[in-house]
Amino acid sequence: VQLQASGGGLVQAGGSLRLSCAASGLNFGITTMNWYRQAPAKERELVASITSSGSTNYADSVKGRFTISRDNARRTMYLQMNSLKPEDTAVYYCNVWYRRDNWGQGTLVTVSS
């Protein structure tokens, strides 16, 4: 399984970014996909999940601001992040449990105040 995250960058508070995670080596359409993040000196936390049927779940800290989605035909997951805050600064990772725990390389999101 390979997960390739992209779309991170530097943005001012209140701005938006869209992350993408391209997946290969798995039956993408049947898996629950996750976005995690890890801020400096903090533990990795689950940000959002999306099931194979499109049901979603969000951390309280991002509800109403972030939207997770997937395109099964493109084998890609997305995270639309709006109204970004400095506390959203972190490395964002895509994750899937498929035979084992699989992680992408992460993409850095930096939100300036």
C-alpha cells in the first residue's frame, strides 16, 4: 500500500487549503480512510474519517471547518480545510487499515497568525 499526501503549505489564519491523498495497492473502495495530524511536541491525533459508503466523522476541533471526501474512481481522499487557525499547524497524514496500519509520508500545513 502506498499513500501519497499533498497540498500542504503556508497560509494565513482564516485561509483555506485542500489536501489530497492518492492511494495505491489496495481495494480503495472498501476501506475507511483517515486523516491524522501531528503538531510539534504533541501526539498524533485523528482529524477526520470517511467510510466506504461516505459516512464521515470529525474531531471536535475541526467540525464545521474541515470537510473530508473521497473519489473512489480516482482512488483519492481529500481534506478541505477552511477558516484555518494557527493551532491547525501540523503535519497531516493519510492513513488506512488494510491488512496492516498504513501511513503516508505527511504534508506540512503551517497557519500564520
